[in-house]
Amino acid sequence: MITRLLVANRGEIATRVLRAARAMGVATVAVFTDPDRNAPFVTEADESVPLGDSGSYLRADAILDAARRTGADAVHPGYGFLSERASFAEAVLAAGLRWVGPPPKVLAALGDKLEARRVADGAGVPVLPALPVPGPGGTGLAADAAAQVGFPLLVKAAHGGGGIGMRVVRDPGDLADAVAAARRQAGAAFGNDEVFLERWLEGPRHVEVQLLADTTGRMVQLFERECSIQRRHQKLVEEAPSPAVDPQLRRRLGEAALAVADAVGYVGAGTVEFLLEPSGEAFWFLEVNARIQVEHPVTEAVTGLDLVRLQLLIAAGEPLPLAELSQVEVRGHAIEARLYAEDPAAGFLPQTGVLHRFRVGAVGDTGEPDVRVDAGVADGSVVGVHYDPLLAKVIAHAPTRPEAPRILASALAGAQLHGVLTNRDLLVGILRSESFLAGDTDTGFLDHHPPAELTAAGSAAGPLTIRLHAAAAVLAAEAARRAATTVYPAVPSGWRNNPSQLQRVALDIVPGQAAVLVGYRFDRTGALAALEVDGDPLPGPRLWRCTPDLVDLEVERIRRRFEVHRVGDTAYVDSPLGHSELREHPQDPATSPEWDPPGWKAPGDGSAVGPGGSGVDGGSMVSPLPGVVRRVAVRTGEWVEAGDVLVLIEAMKTEHRVAAARAGRVRRVLVAEGQEVTAGTTVVELEGAADG
């Protein structure tokens, strides 16, 4: 029996485990690092213990000390961090605590992906050709191994997961750099830089099977999930069941998963992953995730089970309720979308900042039918550089597959996400795409369907949206000024005895679109008399209600409600038309007729203001985002060509290259390996090409 559970993790999975424990009457303890001190999960636990700096979720000693001081009798590791580290499981058990996960010997076997492949092969489960890469300096041996495996191939970390360190290599000339980069990332993330080469399969589906096993040897499989839509080898959209799996293939996959689990003596919740060839006739073992998966909610939705609750019962020594589990069937269809703070248009560059508003509905009460939100953030959360940029998982469950993506896309499109750029529009575009709706997906989905096109399709910010949102933002700001004034509060702002002139406000559309100019006028009764955008009147404007937060506006005999959230000079507007971010210029064009706002273009000239270019000022190469310098590839005085990598910045589990924008000699290197940098930090200065 578990009485007090310590959750050795953060974010949405910490919240998820805490919620399950509370429902079982188990007291809870959270641990947190300095960057997470104000995170929601910290206050959701009964008690919480600070660990130290950002890397402290990997400090087993600090976590065990927290368990000792709070009287915890069990540790749940979540996913990532120490969840699959056998040495941590051994230390937890040695301290007399219950470990919510597989035994250390199982973690040791499955945590080594090469050993896991040997286990699967021995159990009669097909595996792809693979070979280990010799230690550092063995470039020739790596080439020999690659020749045996065959191209194209994948360089993978032998320990750990989450897509970290993976590199696809099609050209033998790229092998050495790919191996070096994979080693570097794997060593930083998992404390072990061992990598191996595996044959790369073109266009497969990624399908996985959920397992549960208890300490008595009882074991069940809970059907498959499809996780083919990925970016950087990390999953974006998952669903259960797979649209490509029929009952016969489902049985074969389940039997293969159980064979692997039985061969290693598995205990707890886990997932066996497979690659399914495009025809669906053959599949190959990929790996075992010996922990709860990020995407476990879709299995919970279609089975009605609480997998975290079952994890805790298994860890407490209770047998699986086989009579209950044998009756479980797939009910309907569930789809999960991972909402990340990242910019798909910039190569999925992670984003940081303050999340001023996060509204996708409250957990368990979204206002949408069968929509669940597992979030690690809330209003005011700070999205930093230290951890994965996952904000939340949004899950829809429906009786049929055609219904599920419609429900999920609607929930995402209507979400209020203010302050940090997200991949929301990309997710909506995926869920509404013909290929996804037809079930035509594979691991190259985002290669066949460019993220920029899907993002544009998922965004409702067309010309009408921008015009009406800009008008709503200006009217809400006017209402705020009127509410704040103490002198003639009933008189509209800008009202004159001679009502011939409109009051005008210029707004920048964020990010990087053309500015708009809104003109409006109220009559002496306070009614809206005129409303225009970029000099074009909006037909038949009628203002039904206007507050600083809500504008109920009728245009062309269609009435719509616009929610406006203002932070400083920025207005976030959400409506049935979509969502917009607009920034008001501080100048007042009504009192400066010749005023031309910076970056504003006259209506009709077809120009647009884009984001700030390459970030290169003369010879200064800058970091595109906050992060940690993992490698400095050049030295002062060295000549570089355009495109040469100068510095590697790691942020949120991903490496980003700062490359030379032109040829030149390195004048100065301004950063060192291990140094933290902010977005816009100059990392290398180049002399001109003529200086070479």
C-alpha cells in the first residue's frame, strides 16, 4: 500500500500523476527546480521540495533526500529524466521505497536499445539491421558499420528516447558529423553518449502497443496507438486505434508486444513500439518505453481505464484485475495533439516568454464534448529555455474517427493562447487536412505536407478576421479609457463638437504582417457612428455591447462577439473568426495628420512588414533563441565560408546551428561551451570578406 507518493518529474505529467494519487487518497509530494518554482504542479501537491538548479531533476541524491524528509514511501518518475535509469530505480528500492516502474534489471536491459533489440530478436519479433558505433575517434569503424547496415540509416542514442540525438544519414559523407552530433546530444541528455546505426525505413507508420504487467506474471496488452505524425523524430499527433490496423494485425502486434515483455520479465506500464511498412503486411520492433508514455491518454479514452492508477496498484504489489481487463474493448476513437511553444515556420524553433493567458477549457470541463486537457502551464506561466517546450496535451474522444479530429480541431482553434507563439495552427491544419482525415499518414507526413502550408490552412486569420479584430481591439481600448476617466466619463474619447473627423489608431499585426489603421467615431449619444479599417468603411456597424474585455459588434448584418485581452500595448483578440495579436502604436495619428507609423504601409500598396530578417548585423552572428552553447566550432582568426557552422546552441532538447551568413575571417568568438545565452546574443563576429 502506498500512503505518500513523491513525483520525480515536472509539468503536465507531474500534474497527471498527482491527480491520480489524490483520487486514490494518497498524499503527494512534488520536487521542483529553480526555474519551476512557480509552476502549477508545485502547488498542486500536498508538499513540495526545492531541488536546486535547472538540472536537478537528474539528481537522484536530492530526490531521495526529499523523499526521506517528507516521509514518502514511493517514487513515481513520470517520463524522461530518470524514469528509465536503472541506477535510480535501484537507489529508490535500496532506500526502502516503492518504485513505480519496471525492476532495475528490466530497465537495464531495455534502456540499452541494442540489448532490447537482442531481447526482441530472441523472442521471435522482427528487427531491422543495426550495429553499434565504436567509441570516439572510431570514424573508420563507424563507416564500416554503416556499410554493413546500409544507407539510408538512422544514428540513434543507445540510452534514452524522445527523439533526442536521432540523425537520418543518406550520404556517407554526412556520417561523421551525424555521429558526433548524436553523441553530443545523448551525452548531455542521458549521461551516456553511446550511439548505434539502424537501417532507415522510408515511409513507415509508427505504431505502438500499450502493456500492463504485475509482479505475479500477469500481463495484458491494451491495443495499439498510431504516432506517425512527428517532427524531429518527436510525436505531434497520436491516435487510438490506428486507422491502418485491422483485427488480425492488432492481434499480431499484441502478441509480439507480449512476447517481448515476457522475455524480459516486464512489470508495470510500458509500451512496445513498432515500425509498420506502408502495405501494413510487415512490422519491425523499434524499442520499448519502460514507463508511462506521453500519449497514454488516448488509450485511457478508448478503454475507460486509468493507467496511472493501475501503475500505482502494481507498484503496491496488487495483482492486475484480469477479469475486468479481459472485458475491455476499444470504444470509439481518440486523438491527442501536443501543444508546443514553438514556431513551425522557423523550423520548429522553441519559443520562450510569459504565457499571459492559457484557456483550452478546464480539465474535465472544457465546454467541448469529450475533450480532455492535460496541461503543465496556466495563466502567467513562464516558458523558459531549460525544458521541453510542451505546454499541454489536448485529447478528443468520439464515437467514430471522422468525428474526433473535428472536435479536437475546434477545441484548439478556439483556445486562448496569449503571449507565446505555439504550433496550434499547424495542429489544426493537420487535423483538417484531407490526408489525415483519410488516415493516410506516415512518419514523413510533414515532409509531404509542408508545415507552412498546414499552418496557413489551420489559421483563420484572413483579411476579414484581421479587419474585424483590429476594430474590436480599438473599440475595447476606447472602452477601457472611458472606464478609467474621471472627467466627463460619459463623453466618448476623441469626441468633438464638429464630428467630421474620425479618431484613428494604428496597429501592428503580430507577427510580421502589414499594419492596419482603424478609424472610428461616436455620436453625442455614445452610439457608434462610423467605423473603418485602412480607409474602407465597415458596412452597417452596430455596437451592441463594448467593454474593455468584450466587444459585441455587428457588421454587414452579422453579429459577432470578440474577446479582447490587453497586456501593455498588445491586444489579443479571439472570436469565431480566429485569433489575432495586435500591437498599438503609442502615437496618436488623430493629432498628427502627417504621422506615418513605423513599419506602417499605406492601404493598398501590397507591402508587408516581416520579422527582423536573419539577425545578422554586419559581421555579428547572433543566437536565434535562448539556450546553452554546446559547441564552439571556430577560433579567432579562422576563415569561414557562408553556411559554415560557427556555434551550436541547445534549447529544449534540440540543437540549433548558428551559421556564417557570408564568408569572412573570425574576428572574435564571444561565447564559451556551457555558457547560457539569450535570444539576440552575439556569439561570433566576422571581419569582411575583403579582409581575408
